[in-house]
Amino acid sequence: MNTSPATLTVVMAQFDPLVGDITGNARRIIELARQAREQHGADVVVFPELAITGYPPEDLLLRPEVIRQSEASLNEIAMAAAGVALVIGFPWASDGHLYNAAAFVVDGAVQAIYAKQCLPNYGVFDEKRYFESGKGALVIEYAGVRLGLTICEDIWQPQPAALAKAAGAQLLLNLNASPYHRAKSSERHSVLAARARETGLPVIYVNQVGGQDELVFDGGSMVVDGSGELMQRAPAFTEGLYPVTVDVGASVRVHRGAVAEALRDEAEVYSALVLGTRDYVRKNGFSGVVLGLSGGIDSALTLAIAVDAIGPEGVVAVSMPSRFTADMSNEDAAREAQRLGVEYHVLPIEPAFQSFLSILEPLFAGKSFDTTEENIQARCRGVLLMALSNKSGKLVLTTSNKSETAVGYSTLYGDMAGGFAPIKDVPKTLVYRLAYWRNAQEPVIPQRVIDRAPSAELRPDQKDQDSLPDYAELDAILEAYVEQDRSVEDIVSAGFERADVERVARLVIVNEYKRRQAAPGVRITPRAFGRDRRYPITSGFKR
């Protein structure tokens, strides 16, 4: 503990919990508190929102044993954490209600509990399904400083900070489980700066880090002073303990610390994809991953992400050529697998494809080759990958991007077969940017893969643009229609061809049934398919 009465050392504990592993998370909290005290002289250690359960616990919160175990673990943490005060997020049951709460722990006991006032119920959040709102501020005087506790959404609204200020707070502590999307860090800083300027109080903002199903938490814990100036920021996408020095006296002042450099868009997105993939594989106990490597851009990027996430020793890449696969595709797939050092196999699908055609021949007689035969090829590949997964215990990664997922340009039970989709929320145009960025770090994706026109290679001379608008145009329409909820008329008035907009809108609507059956994947935009966007499958809405 800091012996100087003039300063207080607050340590931001940016860590990666496992949702539902209450005992394991409690052990981590105890160990991190010990490290913070011994290595950084911590007076106070602040952990993320719902750190004991991990976030989001979803319907685990409906199980009474989860609540009981969380409160028991909180008491164990309190008894184990000597010589330092802790602020810990946990679910708190009181008087027949459940609250998203923060406990202030010191001297072996829980001294005070704050209940989150503002419960988000939009986008990926549905906290009102589980929690009641807290009714007021909590200010704790400790080591000469009056600390005002807030939790995540509280800081996005003016009232909780204002109430804490009115109750005498000199420093705001904000516990978070704030999921990543592109440009989220700058949004957070703007919000923190606004609260600081409104109240004149410094804010210490502590965020969770790590992947949880579709969500990635990027950390980036930060400190702003009473004028809103950024004084300190922890690195994104990594665990760590980050001490903040606070001057204690009639007024409270936070010292300037290390400000981690903000990542550029491609680096930030790529880091999110790697972390989300790594944690999904690791936390679900898979021994590794297997994926189909076609020689195209999507699978090439997915392979690079997989290797960067778990290492080449855990990755198996499989080429599954057909009669329509170009030689360059086979060559480029082999070249990337060799560059990345992964286990690589070639399993031609022609025998399986011919077998299906033979079985179906009596029923298909007189009918021409069409999408049916294209989908059979994709499903042959899906069967092979799932067989390898079953035998090896490895997770199948699917390789579809957001543009394809939006318009249904994929095969149900074929290339959609798998357990996790790393680039599911990445538009095709961003796929190319990420490939260029990854190659700038180390050239692993053959340049020909990036340069050539994309093709599913399920029929002779096939190109994606035979079935879809140019990807730059498609992605712009999809951003307007899916992410911004703009109408067809509004998008047409922005300069797009009516026929293209109406066709894309129709494809998005009619392929909802496919998306409901797709693997989860890393969310990088404010409106990803899945938790963010919940549309009915059966619907009379056509525009």
C-alpha cells in the first residue's frame, strides 16, 4: 500500500474473464489484486463490470445458484485481499431484486455496494431482462479521497455522474464491459470528456478485455482529468495492470501516465478478429481449428487470422478442389499454407460429387445444371470438414464475409457448415484492406489471391459479380440498408440505381432464415447480424 498520504495509487485491472467460471474468475481477481499491491503499491484496484461472472452472463443470471455462488466468491475475495481496497462488479440480489452492482471491499469485508442506475437495453444489451435499476449515488471516502462509483452505461448518461458529484465525489470510478466496434475508443473518450467537463471530476474508466461468443471487449481502459483531457490509456486487446497516481487533498488531480497509441482501423479490426477467434477456441476447449482453403481472399484472410490467434501448430487447412477449380487456386492455397506453416491436405471432392449426381440422376433427368449442383459441391466440402472436426476435436472455421452473409451468397450446410465465423461481420471491401494490411506486416497471402476477381468456382468461368453488384457498391448499399436502417427510397435518392437497391434489399430480407442458422462470428460493427439485428424470418415486409 502507498505510504504517502499525498497520493493514492489506483490500479486499473484490465482482465479477460470466462463467463460463468465464477470460481476461476474469483481466483484471478485475488491473484491480480496481490500483483497490483506487490508490484504497483496499489491502494485501490478497480475491476470490470460483473467481473465475477464475466460479461454478458445472459440467462445464467436466471439461475439462483449463479447468484449464490457469485456472492460467496465475493466474500472469499474480500477475505483473501489484505492490504488493498477492491472495487468489483458482481450480480447482487437484494430484497427480491437483482442488480448489476459494484462492491467496495476493504479490511476483509464488503463495506458498500453500488447498484447500476442506467441499464442499457439496445443493440447487444438487454440488461432490463435481468436487473432492476439502482436508485442513487454511492460515494465512499477512502484514504482521503471521496470516490464515486458508476458502472458502464451510467457514464454515458449525465445524471449518475451529476448525482455522484452532488453527493460529494472527488473522483469517479467507472467499471465497464464495453464491447468493441470500429471507432468505439474515440466514442468512449468523447463521453468521458463530456462527463468530466460537466462535473469537473476526473474519471478512471476500467474496461474488460477478451472475446465472448460474438462480442470482443477491447480494454483500452483510460483516465481523463476534470477538464476531459486524456491523461492515460491502457493498450487495447491485451490484459494488464495499469497504475494511476492520484493527488489527494482539497482537490483531487490525476497524474499523466502512459497513453497507448490508438490503433489504425485495419490494425484495430484485425486485432479484434484475432482476439475473438483465440478466445472462442480457447474458452470452449477446442484443440485447434480446421478450415477450407480455396485459394480465394476470404479463406486466405481467415487462415492468417487463425494462425495469428492460436499458432500454426493448431491449424489444419484443407483444399477441396473440384472440376471447376482453377490451377491458380490450388497453387495459391498450397503457397499460403506453406508460408504460414500449417498442416495442409488436399481432398478432391469429385468422387463425392459424382456419387451424389449418380444417386440423384433418376430425379434430375432432363434438368439442366444449376444452383442445385453448385450447392452439392459446397455440401461435399462441408461434410469433409465436419468429419475432420469430429475425428480431431478441432473447430471448423467458416470463411464467409458480411457482404455474402447479408445477401445469402453462401450454401446452407455447405460453406456455412462450421462452428465459428471470424470474418462474418467484415464487409468484402474491408476484407481486401485487411489482407493488404496483414501482408504489410509479413507477406503471407499470395498477391494473386488479392488481385484476381473473386469466384466461388462452382461452375465454369464463374465470377461473384455475375450474381452480385460490384462489392464497393454492394457494401455501400448494405451499410445504408442494414447498419443505418435507411429505406430503399432514401438509398436510391443518394445516387444508387433503383434496381440494384431493390435487389439487395430483397436478398437481405429473404435470407434471414440462412443467417439464423449461421455460425457466430466476431462483431466489429455497430450493427452485426445476430444480437444486434433481430428481424423476423416470416414477414410481409418486403422493402
